[in-house]
Amino acid sequence: MSEAIIIPRIIIERIKKEAEKLGVSIEEYIIELISQNLNPKNRAREYIEAAKELLIQSRKELEEGNIRQAAEKAWGASALAVKAYALLREGRRLSSHGELWEYSKILASEFGDWVFDAWAHANSMHTCFYEGWCTDKHVERALRVIEKLIISISERVLSGLR
């Protein structure tokens, strides 16, 4: 469930700048801030729940014709899911695009080679946000494979990686 809050413009601009410096979405930046004192297991659960919420928001943005926002939320959901898995599996905090790409190989070895395709689609959505080249059909297709990635990771995270 999403809720709207009113934040002064100066604070929003600061949040945007800080998120851009780190190369993450505003949502991801805020989630990172509020979950930093949680243990890895609880932090992983927060990440995966946020990933699922971003996936829902991505679909809403797509329905409303906001292609770039839909694409960025799809990317953010994917990145948070990968981060959740790394936190729970190894207690490792992934903090760069390079680390996320590297970790996608671990996911593929554990879930199957289809992860490479899902991860490539997720990254194309990140590019779409910045470049605006994709269409609603690109986002729809990406969401199908990204959803599979998030569901698969979610099942493992919420079961404690059993």
C-alpha cells in the first residue's frame, strides 16, 4: 500500500540529488535510509516488500501511460530484490550497479539461466528511464520477466532461504 506525504521542496531536491549521486531511485534511497539499522534478515524482508510494491506501482504507471516512471519502478524493484537476496544469503550490502551485475551471476547459478534475461530486461528499463526510448510494449514484456525474478527471490527471502 502506498501513501502520500508532503515534504518541503528543498528536502525533496536534496533527496533527489543524493539518490542521483548513488545512481538509485528516490524510493530506493529512502528505503536504504530507513532500514540501515535493521539486521540483515529484517532489512532483506523490507527490501523485498518494497520491491513488490514498486512492481505494483510500475504497472499502475504503465496503465496511466507514464512509460518512463513505469520503467524506473521496474528497475528499482529488480535492484531491491537482488539486494534483498544478497543481504539474506551473505549479509552483504550491494551498493553499486557493478555489484548488482556481478551478483546476477550468483542468482543465475542458483535459480537458472533465465535470470540473465530478467536482469537484462531490468537494466533496459533503467536505460529507458534516462533515455526515454522504450514503448509500453517494451515495459510490458520486461515486467513479465522481472515479476518472475521478484517472485522467485521473494519466496526464498520470505522463507529464510531454506
